[in-house]
Amino acid sequence: MKNAFIKVINENRKIRIIYNDLERIIEPYYLFSFYNFKYKSLYVAGFCHQRKEQRIFKLSRISSRKQLNEKWDLSPYPITDLDLSSFENGNIEFLKWPSDKGEELLSLGFKLKDMESKRDYPKQIKLSKMNKPGTCRSPLEERVLTELNLQKEIVELEMEPYKISYSFNNEIRTYIPDILVYYIDGTKKIIEIKLSGEIVDPQNQVKFERAKEFAHQNGMTFLIRGVDTEASNYRQTGEFGWNDNTRSLPIREFEPMEFLMLGQSNLKNEPPSFAKKKSKNIFVILLFALAILIILKYLFF
């Protein structure tokens, strides 16, 4: 039942339902869950053509449904127009919503559950500070974009703005950074969206160094935004969507790091996960050296 409503909301289609033994044709706009200490229930909110008004329907009371080929007649209404007085906002989590309403829901403090699957990414996205749609390639990209779109000091977002040439393994390749951000004070920043565990990859380091150079030559700044975790916690898993254990992690800014291919590194602002591994290696070496000293003491003294 839940997946059927996700599908019709994605496709902006009407659906015929039998609700409390009565037939209704609705335009579903929002799918959300409400929970308290006793139970959790799913609801769909939209326009009911029989009642000629906005209504909320509990999914457990829908005995049958059939998707129609007809598209929505109306534009989705703002969530503030919906009477949610019988629900507590803190216990509402939205599972699906119109593509242009995510920003509004976040600004009102609602929880948004990332229900996107393989079929949804890459996908076209158009936020209020984007002059044209762009290609969003992962849930993390969409999360970062939505956060940037809410910042008052940002006036415009442009996705995949440049093609930057770089050399890796004796081949000339092309790197396309994720976002160009225009600020109200006239400054511009090129932003790459990455996990901290991906930053130290040798090819990524070459790309980032070239992007930093390109940004400097053009009066801009290059930086990385993302979450601090390993790539294994965030990957696409076929038809079953994304293995995403990062939703609860805060988005932070990483300083691009210089990576020397000869095994030495000059790292600035190491991600905690990388720094932790480095500290562990140093600790093991110190323990080994201490053990050698103890053995020598008993052998020669």
C-alpha cells in the first residue's frame, strides 16, 4: 500500500480508493507516518474530488486502490494549509512529498525520511535558488543542496558548473564538481559533495588539487561538504535503494587535503575516521618499541 502511494505521488497521478466502504478519487500529495508511544500509522494527504476539499486518509482504512492515468488537476497545496491539529508535529515523519515542497517541510521542522531508490537517482531537481534544473545523483547530494538552498547568504545554486581537466595515471581526464554557490557578497564557491572516507583516495586528491587551482585562478574557493563516515556506510544497493547510515550525521565542511603519491602526506583537518586509524598505528608502533626495550633489559642487564 505504501509503495503504491509513493509511486502515484512520484508520477503526479490520481488514484481511486475505497475508504470506509466509500469510493473516492484523490490527488495524493503527501505521505506521512504518525507515531506515539502506543502505535504508528501511515496517512496520505491530498485533494478529494468527492468532497472538493483537502483531506487526510488513514492507509489502514483503505480497502482497495487503483492508480488512474489522469494527472493532477491542481497544484499541491502548502502543508501549512492542511489541518494537522490532531497530530503532534514532532511525531510526524514525511515519507513522500511533491518535489518542490521539501524545502518548506524542512523549514517547518518536519522530519523527512529518505525513501529514494535506484530508480530515483540520478534525477532532475529544481530548488528555489536554481535558475535551471540540475542532476542530483544521490540522497546525500539532495540533502546538501536542500541545506544550502535554505541559507540566507546564498543567492544562487548551479549544479555541475565546470569541466576541469586533470591528469591521472598518465591519462587526461575530466572532473565535474557538484555545485557552484553564489553568495550575496559576490563571492563564489565550488563545492564537491563527498564522504570523509573518500577524500584520501589518490584519484580524488588529484581532482581536488586541480579544482583548488582552477578556483584560485578564477577568483573562487574550492571546498568539500559531506558527512564523516566510510564509503561502506553509504552506497547504492541495486533495486533495494541505498544503504545509508548517514542520515543522523551532521553535514560538515572538509578542507581539501594534499596527497603525496610517495607514501607521505601533508594532511590538513584530517577526517576523524582517518585520524583515528593513524593514531592507532602510532600506538601499536610505540607498544612494539616498548616490548623490545623490555626484552633487551632482561637480556643484557
